[in-house]
Amino acid sequence: ETGVTQSPTHLIKTRGQQVTLRCSSQSGHNTVSWYQQALGQGPQFIFQYYREEENGRGNFPPRFSGLQFPNYSSELNVNALELDDSALYLCASSLRLAGTGELFFGEGSRLTVL
Amino acid sequence: RKEVEQDPGPFNVPEGATVAFNCTYSNSASQSFFWYRQDCRKEPKLLMSVYSSGNEDGRFTAQLNRASQYISLLIRDSKLSDSATYLCVVRNTNAGKSTFGDGTTLTVKP
């Protein structure tokens, strides 16, 4: 196992609601990134956090926001949920911001928006 | 056009076959390259990094052509356990971003 844990594993929300997903990174990893994976597609980069600061963001609207805490755990918040937000949300931790550090993924949070 | 493009497949091959996957990327600022493997309804896991000189790990060989912005993965002597989706990943460390392709699905049959 990677040591990256995500919660909740599954959840169902309705349009317009807000959701918070949580991620505990592998011990010693200081960088966390979040991805959205829709069915049949590859993971799409949402954003990355390094030492509690956002460091890199993909093409996602501002209603996708995040936090990283001093213990390097992280949250992904999505406001005003839309049907297209239904996807698997993956958190990945890595040891280094730069370089070729491997991404270690959690098992993901599967969000269904009705 | 997507930043990272892969042939989606599916590739259906018999055990023992050799199969090759290709990937192209559009951002010349990309600095690091990887192949990840994703089993059905599981998280992606690193298969191997890809180096300019090419690299091999057992039955797996990865190649990178920076001039053509092209990455490949060759699997020799396919096993049933190789059945999975293979994701091509390029990383721009300056932008703090890793970009995944949509994956190539491989099914190895007895």
C-alpha cells in the first residue's frame, strides 16, 4: 500500500451542494496534488500544494479549492456541485516538489452528483 | 488537441506477445516522463520512469524522443497479469503539474 489515505471513499451529493474530500499523505511527503478522473479518461490535474501553498493549478474553476495543513494532509473543496463533477477524485503525495519524485496515489473518493 | 495523447486501444493480445504503446506530448517544456499502470477501479501506480537514453525493467522497455515529443512503452512476453490501462505522464516541474494521457487498455488473453 502507498500510505496515502483518502476519505470518504464514496459519496453522493446533489447539484448545488458543497463537498470536502480529505487526504493524508505518505509520511515525510511534503507535496500533495489532486486529480479528477472521469470514466474512461485519465486523471486530470486540479492543483498541487507544497508546504501549505498552492503551487500549480490545472484548468478548473475557482469553485475547486484546497488546503494543505502543517502535517501535509490536504483537503479538496468543491462548491456549487454540477452533474459533471461526478468522478473519482485522486490525491497523490510525493517527496519532492521538483525532480522526478514518484506520485503515490490514494484509492480515491468516488463522487456522484445527482 | 490534448497535451498528452495516447492510442486508447483496446489492445487484445495473446500471452507471450510483444506489444507497444505510443504517446505524444505537445508541451516542449515538459521535463519528466513516466508510465503508470492502473487496474480496473484502482489507483494509478508507477510502472517506470522514462529517460532520454531509454531504459529497461525486466520485460518492459521505455523510450523517449524529445525532438519528436514521443514516448513509447514496449512489453515483451505478455502475461495475463499485464492486463490493465497504461497511462503516459509528462511533468512540468516548474508549473508543478503532471499531465496524464487517457490511457491505453491492454487485455492479455490465454
